[in-house]
Amino acid sequence: MTDQGVRRTVTQVPAQACDAASDSAGEVAPCGPGEPSPGTAEGGISAPASAASDAPSQPVPGQGAPLLGTAGEPVPDGPGEPSPDEPEAAALASPPTVSPAARRRAERRAERVTAGAAELERRLADLLRGGLISAGQSGPALWEETAARMVDAQAPGLANRVRDLGALASAGVGADAPVRLLEECALLHLLAQAWLRRDRLPEPLAATVRSRVGLTASPEGPAIRDDWLVLAQYDTSDSRLITRRIWLHGTVSGRTALLLSYGAPGRAPDLTLPAGLAVDAELTPYPGAGQPRTALTERFGAPAPTTVRPPGTTTSGALARYGAALRDDPWRESVPVTLERVVPVPDGDGWQLADADEDQALPVGAAARSRPGLWRLVALSGGAPVRVFGECGPRGFTPLAAWPQGPGEAVPLC
């Protein structure tokens, strides 16, 4: 789970890729710092009775919700092919050159991911057949063994979600714990089915599923040059790596973009853009439905102070925006939102951001309530409305930056 108390996204951990040697041996070589190697699960707990001891080597058709392209389709590391409903663009664009060896590697990896997704479906079925109460009694070894099987299948995104599911099952605290466990099982089932039926999905959603499963992708144009306002920058970490997230807002394009940078444990990522500054830069988006992630292609100057502020919305508008994002990406854990005029007010043991212009409010996420940034927000407001940027998700709103009602610089809250 992330520090905001919501599900971790697969973009927090760089996807693994296989080299030619490990591919031919049926193994996966980690390409990111600290990425677990195959077979690292602890304990000797066997798979559920209905799970095969070895995942099938050929694609297994899924049975459930529709999903994306076949193993022989675009190479995971290459740009996506043109949409079939854009014949003119397809005719003008020259397709990327893919060597036969690279295509065979991509096909073999897709076959392994398909086998892993099919095995995961069997294990989820056994889990639900035995009841969710037994999930917390099985201990962490079974979850780690299942995650290791997904790593063997070269599906690190599935492995990360299995680990998160195991952590949630082991914690088992709170009145909503069974509901959250069932929700995570359903999302994991949906993702596995999405991969198994990926050839039935529209290409933007297909790209999202490839990313969520853990296949690498390259940014693809068109590049967007703009004066980008740095909204927030914060780091999250685990035992394998440090992930830095930088949220930007294009002052001309109106687009909200996300930059990701990674570092080994104990070493901060290289990219740094302090909140409140603006930078003239060119960004290239990654493929995927509603995907905010971009790559920093080129900078045309150093970050400089600015008086520009991002446009805001109401609390009800923030919820509507999150709902629309789930339509494009059901595994989305939060959306970036700027609230126009809200007042932080206590709410029992927690806090909420009350809308100054309508009778609604958003709860502040549990993780944010224990940070000093909340008290900076309360002090900045002093009971008056403020503009707040943050992430809105199913567990509440996480404030990341704020601006006073009158003139003033951005105040980082993370």
C-alpha cells in the first residue's frame, strides 16, 4: 500500500524485462534496483489443491470479462501500433522495425504472463472457495510463494498486487477489512481476466492493462512543450527502491502530468523540481487510457518562480473526476485534483476539507492526518478558504500543496 493509505500502483516499481540469455532459460532478470529474483518466496507452503504445480507453457484462454492484444502483437518495449480507426495515420506512419529475435522474445514473455495469469485465477478461486476468513490465517508464506510465481511468469505488476493483497489479509484490522480484501481480490481478478482477453479491448485500455501487468512501455508522441507549474514532489520507499513523484500542470495546455524517478534504497532519485516553480520543458506521454505519466524529453531553462496557480474545482467535481478516471482505468488508485475553495475542519478523530461554496466535504486520508503538512494547511487557512492540490481516491483526499486566498507562494504539504 502507498503512504497515502491506498493501493500501490504498478508504476511505483519499474517493470522487469528479460534479456536474451535469461529468456532462453525461462527465467527473468531484474532490470530495476532491488527487484526480487524468481523463487525468493519464503516457506514451503504449496499452492492450493486446484492449482497446477507448474504453470502451462502455452496461452490459456481466460473466462470472464473482455481484455487485450495477442502474444504476437506489439513488442512490450516498443510504441503501440496505430489504431485501426485511423487508416490515414497508419498509412503515413512508418512502423517500427522489430527484429525476429525480439518478436520471439516478446511472444515467449506474453505466453509466460498468460500462464501466470491463468494460475493466479485458479488460486483466487481456491481462496474464495475456502472463505476470506481463512486468507488471514494462511500466513505470509503462501502470498510470497504466489508472488514469486508471478515473478517467474514475468508479470511483476501481478506480483506486486499479490503482495499488497497478502499484507492486507495479514493485517485484518478495521471493520472494513473484509470489504477491502474482497475489493482487492476483485480488482486482481479483473486484471488477470483483462490480460487473458486482451485482444477484445480497445487499444488505449489494452495499453493500460499491459502497464498494470508489468510490461514495459516507451513514451510515444506527440511531445508537449509548455510552461509547467510544479504542483508537488514527494518520495515513497520500500525495501527495493525509492520512487519520486512530481506532479506538473501545463499553464497553456491545461494538462496535469506525472514524472516518475527512481533511486536505490538510501539514495534519492536524481530528478528534482521544487513545488511552486515553473519550468519550460517538453514532455512525452506514455500510452494508456487516461495515463498521466510522461517522460521529461527536454528542458529549455531552469525552474523559475511564478505566480500562476492551477485552476480548481469543487469537492463534488473532484469525486466526478475520480469516477471518470475509473471508467478508463479500473485499477486507478487516485487522481490529481485541485480544490478551488476549501476549509480544513476537524471531523471527530480526523479532518475533512469542507467546500466553501457547497454543502459537501472530502475526508483527509488517514496517512495525511499524521503528517506535519496537515498542520501547515490548517495554519495557512486560519478558517478561510484556500486552494489545495492533492490526490483524490477511495480512502479520501491527500493534500500535497496549497495556496492562500490572496497573493502568496505555494506551500508544500508533503
